[in-house]
Amino acid sequence: MMRVWWVALAVWPAAAHVMSMSSGDLTVHGARARYELRMPLYELTHIKTPERSLLEHIHFSSGGHEARRLTSQCEADPSAGAYLCTADYEFTQPPDLIDVVCTYPSVTVPNHIHLLRAEMGGKNDQAVFDLTFSRATLRFRPPTPLEITVTQIGAGFVRAWGGVVQILFLAALVLAGRSGKELLALGAMFLAGQAASAVLVPLTGWQPAPRFVEAAAALTVAYLAVEILLLPEAGWRWLIAAVLGAFHGLYFHLFLQSTGYHAGLVLAGAAMAEAIATAVLWFGFARISRVARALRPLQVSACGLLAFGMIWFLLRLRS
């Protein structure tokens, strides 16, 4: 049974993305609105009719009445690596606020993020949608400090759990910690490296490509697995955790760049989520190790993580 589990885990990368983001702009004039969608082309490989399916997964309404889509047009832009859609909508009357339902994760991948920017009468608002937050209300007013704090910390919290590779890296980190004290050191250095990368990379002017971030994240999982299997007594793992954390920080750098959110708030939310996930994984693995010690769960788990990381890396390298 365990072999079946790890085989399934190894092929999981074929349908996954670390970075899965799209953006949209909604411009409202009176009772009319225009929506412009920008979706990476690699998200469309398994969508049969994207020109129809994508716009069916976003809806705008006001006062309990859904806006009627008047026209729509979609086309690929290979030079930009994007799929572009525009659609015109009409409300029953000029809206004061707009309710949005966005379910792109159900048609792309589960960890997909859609950033929607909106403008009406010189006032702006924005919302971020994912699998857990598919509804939002655009109020076109400045958010309060409390709303900003809660929204951005929550966004970091959700982003930390938003992809398979993030959770599996934390699992590898738990396996690499040979004691509770060492795991605390590894976790602290990982968070420090992640925060430093997300904050400092924008100052360098370097813009990492999403595919590079995906490939690098895959290698972090594979590298920790190699450490566990081949270098069980190796020292300086805390330094390695910091370096690997820096690669994961690139993911948050791209997210911060897309949303314009405050780095401190997003990273605080991410740190809370990662600390909780690490504690749960440590507790679960400790229980498994006691119950199934004869099955060598450390080595078996590390082999599965190594296979996962390498397959994911090769798939992203080819694409």
C-alpha cells in the first residue's frame, strides 16, 4: 500500500503548478463594465474550449442582479505566453458595489490564484481569489487598517498552503530535523531565508520567471531528500535550510509583486501557516515512526520526496 502511495505522489507533479496565477482588470462606466483577463498559456493545456470555459467561471452582480455579458473575445498571444480575453457586461443600473464570484481553480488547477483589479469613477479596489476564497465584494472605497491587516495576513497564510510543493518541502524539513531542537533551528532559518529573499530580491532588479521558481522549488525538495538518505549525519543543515528558504521566498516575491501587498503582513501570515503545518507534520511522522518502525518510514518517505522533486523538476525544465 505504501508503494502505491509513493507512486501516486511521484506522478502528481504532471498536473500541478507551484505558480498558478492570472490577472484581470474590471473597468466600470455607468451601468457598463469591461473585463480583461490575462491567463498564462500553460494553464490551458487541459481546457478544451477556453474561449467559453474561462468566462463562465467569473460572474459580476450588483443589488442581487447578475450583470449580463454582452460580448466576449479571446485569443492567444504566444509572444507574451498569455491567453487574453475581453468581455463587456451590463448591470441593471449603475452599481455602488459589485459582488464577484470567481471559480478559476475549478477549471485550471486547485492552487490557482486570480488577482482582480477594478476601477469605477476614479476609485479603485482589488480582490484575490483562490480555491478557498471564491467570492468578494468590490466596494470602491479605501479599506480600513484592520481590513488591510486581516486580508494580507490571510493571503500569506493561504499562500503558504497553496501548493503541493510547499507542504512537501515542510515534510522534508521535518524529516531532516533529527531532534526537536534541530527542527526548531531548521524552521527558523528556513523562515529567515524565505523572508530575506522576498524582501531583498526586488531591490536587485532581478525578475525570476515563474517556471524557474517552480523548478527551484522542486529541487529544494529533492535536495533535502538526498541529505536525509545519503548524508544522515551531515552538519550545517540550518544553513542549508536558510538557502532553500530563499528559493521559496521567490514565490512570495512574485505574489507580492502581483498584488502590491505589504511584505511584512504577507510573510507573517505565511510564517504562521508554515509553523502550524510543520508542527502537524512532526506530530504525524512521530506517531507513524513509533507504530511502523519496521517499515523504515524515514527512508521510504525520503525516497518518495526525492522522486517527486526530480520528476517535478524535469517536467518544469521541459516546459
